[in-house]
Amino acid sequence: MSDAFLTNLTFYVLSFCVIAGGIFVVSSRNLFHSAVFLVFTLFSVAGIFVMQHAYFLAAIQVLIYVGAVAMLMIFGVMLTTQLTNVRLRHVNEQAWPAFAVCLFFLGFLVYGLWDTPFKISQAAAPAEVTRAIGTLLMTEYVLPFEVVSVLLLVALIGAVVIAKKE
Amino acid sequence: MAEATISLNHYLMLSGILFTIGVFGVLTRRNAIAILMSVELMFNAVNITLVAFSDFVTPAALTGQIIALFTIVVAAAEAAVALAVVLLIYRSFKGINVDRINFMKW
Amino acid sequence: MLELRGLIDAIWGLISGLLSGLGFSPNLISLIGYAIIAAVLFGVVALIVLFLVWWERKVSAHMQDRLGPMRVGWHGVIQTIADALKLLQKEDITPKAIDFPIHFWAPVITFVAAFMVYVTVPFGKGLIVSDLSVGILYIIAITTFTVIGLLMAGWGSNNKYSLLGGFRSAAQVISYEVPLTLALLGVIMIAQTLSLGAIVTQQDTIFKWYVWRQPLGFAIFWIAATAECNRTPFDLPEADSELVAGFVTEYSGMKFAMFFLAEFVNMFTASVIAVTLFFGGWMSPFGPDFGPSWLWFLGKTLFFVFVLMWFRWTYPRLRVDQLMGFAWKVLLPLAFLNILLTGIGIYIFD
Amino acid sequence: MVSEFTAVAVFLLVGTGIVLFTFGLAKVIRPSAPHPVKLETYECGETPLGTAEIQYNVRFYIYALLFVIFDVEVVFLFPWALVYRSLGFFAFVEMLIFIAILVFGLFYAWKKGVLKWF
């Protein structure tokens, strides 16, 4: 078991989880199952982030996507669906044309990406990624950082106004 | 190290496939929440790409990771507001299948 | 020396020597090593939990002037092992109306998430499986799976009590999650690291324990952690007079046992985090070399578990509106205040 | 390749494996005496009325929503807390603005009465 073999194995297993989970998310008849598969997919994507040495981002992925966004989705599902009537048709009439379009789109992506030369850099990553991100957020990206708080405020007020009972 | 290791293109392919799955979901699902989930899949596909570029092209500057961080935040804000809208739709339409919600047409 | 690290290294030296003699590659050997550690740690955590269940019953009993379990073993010490064996043989009664895959995986997710925290817990000097660079953040992230498990159990059971109990538990856990995380932030601002191993080594005498610099932070953390573990006075999800058994109503046998054990694991985890971040972890009060480190760790942690049990027989249960109001209107502003004070304090004192 | 996160993956697999193993063991050991009554949903011994599809209050959702917003905020505080000492007073002011804006949001929600349970 060489390093390369282990890396490949991890990547393919995680990719399989991501793709299979994604397919179940869009195809499951039961909306709650979709939500659980979404959690599974998001967790696998966190694994992919770990493989790409983005440890902080992987933790954030689990914390925000699984802990907050997916949980919000599950709340939404629980508030709007009933367990009993899941046998309804869950896709619209566009399924086959959409499938064709998606296949074409994927082919286009693969065609475009396969031979594109990217400037692979061999530079070393910062030793402590989380600390580096903190420094960057406070210096170079300080404006987006502050805008995020305004965005969150707007989202908070908007959502409260919309969801509040009259 | 005779065997091939994972390159940038592998991640880009994975991201492309996940993005396509998300697009398919957005185009075909009838339920509004299912559409939101598909959108989240697309967001994640983009994040994989961003982090992959950060890892392979700009490892020292971490640009991709920072942008992915902001993407995650925007996705969270989007989910919060969108689900509030879904709840509102549910209250007034007694259902959230988007092909029934067509009152803007007329 | 009574340190366990030397012993573990000696045993591992034997095993890895044997494995490499059999022609295993180094990568495979380290994977096998992690697997063995995981299995052993699973056993250790299970034993601790069985002990805690017995202890909880004894503490409760003595606080109410009863004796508690007395029959099985000396003062009933092996009572919980007998209970576990009983649960293993219990018939698994599941209603027809459940959503089977969801109902089945909910206890697995809840327990495994509770167990995975221990990857990065420093049990003693050198006793840490993997000192993750994102340590605390990893623990916070992995414990959010508890909410998913709760909601799955509530929904999968297709029972009114389960669903309402699941909703309530989830709302409670997420409400207290925010002040809890913010309270830990004060320690991180002082320690300047997320790694738990490093945080412990910074607190090498009793005067350097972070609780002295973060008293408010610790208070907020401890209250929020009590609520996260669904312990009295925050045990509304299990308010049996209102909700039967909450989200576990439709569970029996081993699946019920998993939820029950996960609850005690979470209780232990909360104490572990309190000890590691605020009370010097495995460090003795007098420096790193005073007595076996793992014993200090265990002693401190068990003390905090005892405090949780003490709470249970001291405070009455809150009402649901008080519960949520307390998290958002009291703890959250206090947590922000704590960060502000820490920020100013670092300037004044350093 | 063996990185610090290898242990996490191994723990995930081993933990799940052991839990599933105990489920399997219990399945072998335990008795099985099926009875139609045992298949019913529990409702304090009564025959269940309807299903669990009652409409739950939207307030649960509002708390979840507040949680999402503040969780995201906390995430930004972590990298900041890590570099707080090295960056000095400027970082403190930046974070003060960041927090102040969100505390305003909390205050707004409070005044709007969404934090009230009843």
C-alpha cells in the first residue's frame, strides 16, 4: 500500500460518496431522504476538502453546511411535508430533455477542462492555514469581511420579516 | 511513486459531475425545497473547484479558500431567506410544488 | 512512572514489529494501529459510560437518601453491565409506520458522532490519538451531527411525541450551541491556538488555568453545555409528563441503548472540554510531572460529571419559553460581552 | 499520506462498524415474537389517531434561522481570535464593527418579538 495508492483510494471512495449522494438527493422520492443524503454528500465534500489540505474549510463545511444549512433544510421539510403522501410524482415533465441538456453540459465541461493547461504552482502552503486565513481576513479581505456582516444582517431581518406570523 | 496521483483535473471532473447533478435537480424537481438542495449541491461543486485551484495554483495566497469561505456564507444566507420564502409560499398555497406556483404568469 | 504512553509504545512496538515481519507496508501498519486504537478507545469509552450510568444512579440515590442499586456486585457496581446485557437481548419492537432507513441510522449517527470527538482529546501526557490543528473547531463541528440524529429519530419514528420531542431537542441544542461556541472563543483568543494538546501544555500550573482569566466564559460554557447534554434543569426534551419519552419513544433494545449511551458520552465530553480548556486538562495543579497525568485528567473530568449530576437534584426544570429566552436574551449577549472584555483584557494585561 | 485526519476516517469506520456489529449481535440473540399490536405507533396505549402530520409551529424554524446567522458569524470569529494578538488594535475595531452589526440584528429580532415563545 503505497502513498499514491492510499491517496487514490481515498479520493475515489470520497468521490463515489459525493456523486452517489448527489444523485440520491436529486432523485429520491422522499424529501426527508433527500435531505439526509444531502448531509451525507456535504460530509463527503468535507472529506474532499481535507484531501486538498483545507482543514479549516472542512471544519467550516461540516459546521455550517451540515450543522446549519442542512438542518434548516430538514426543518423546512418537516414543516411542509407529510410522511404519508410521498408517492406523488416528484419530477416535472422536463426530466428527459433536462437529462439530455445536463449530459451535453457535462460533455462540454469535460471537453473544455481536459486539455486546458493550468499553471500548477509548487509553492509551499502556509504552515498554519487557519492563522493565515485569519490574517488575510483582517488585512487583504477586510472589506468583504465587513460586508458579510451586513449581508447576514440583511438576511436575518429579511427572513424574520418573511417568516414571522402576521 | 509509479502510480498516478490525483491531479487538479480529477477534482475539476468531480466538481463538474456534482454541478451537473445539481443542475439536473434544479431543472426537474417539483418541490421547492428539493430545488434548494440541488442549488446547495451546485454551491458545493463550485467550492471544490475553488479549493482545488487554491491547492494547486495559488497554494501560498489561499485565494480560493477565502473565496470558498465567502461562498459558504452567501449560501447560508441564501438558504435562510429562501426557506423563509418557501414557508410563506406553503402558507398561502398549501403546498410547495413550484409548477403550481404560477400566479406571476398572468 | 505511571504514565501510560510508555506502556502503549512498548505494546505497539511489539505489534508493529510483528506486522512488518509479516511483510506489511508502513502505511498499512499505521492504519492498523489507528484501527486498534479506535477499537480500544471505543471499549474505554463504553466502560466509562457504563460506570457513569451506575454512578448517576448511586449519586441520585444518595442525594435522595436511598441506596440505589445494591444487589449485583459490591454496591451494585456491575448492575449496568447486567442492564447492558439485558438490553442486548431485548426484542426490537418497531412500529409499522416508521421510515425504516431513517429510524435505523439515527442512533448510529448519534452515537458515532459522540464517539468521534475522542480522536483529538488529550487523555494524558502523550495520550492523544491525533492532535488536529483545528482541534476545538473539529469537536464543535462533529457534535452538530447530534442535531441531525435527533431530527432523524423524531421524523423517522412517525409518532407525534417523537416528532415534537425531536423538534424541541433540536431547537434547544442549536440555541445553546451559539453561546457555547462563543464562550470557547475567549480561551482561543488567549491561547492563540485551536489544538487541544497545545492548550493543555500552556496551562502547566494551577495559576495558568484559563478559568481564572475566563470566569464568565467558563460559566457561560458550563450552562450551555448542560443544556446541550439535555441535563436538568434543561431536560425538556425528556419531559416525560408532556412528551412520553421524546424522540426515543419508538426505540427499544440496542437502538434505545445507543441513544442512552450517547447521552452519557456527551455528558463526559462536556466535562472533558471544560477540563481541557479551562482547568489544565491532564496537567496536575503543580506542574506536568506530579503523579500520573491520565489520573489527573480522569479525576477532574469525573468531578465535573458529578457536578452535572448534582445539578440534576438541585434545580427544577425550566419552562420551554424560559429555556429559549435564556439562551438568546441572557447567554448570547453575555457571551458577546465576554469576548469584548477578553479583547480589552488582553491589551491591558499583556 | 498518513495525515492527521487519517485517524478521523479510521474512527468513523471503526465506530460505525462496532455499532452495526452490536446491532447484528442483538439481532442474533434477541427473541422475536411479532404481534400486530406491537406494530402500532405508540400513543399511550390508545389506538393512534391520525398520523404525525400535525402542523408544527413556525417558531422552531425562526430559532433555526437565527442559529444559522449566528453560527456563520462564529465561524468568522475563529480565524480572527487566532490572530488577534498579532494583529493589534485594528483587528479589535474591525471585529467590534462586525459584532455590533450582528448584535443589532439580534436586538431587532428581540424587539420584533420573535424571541418570545408564546
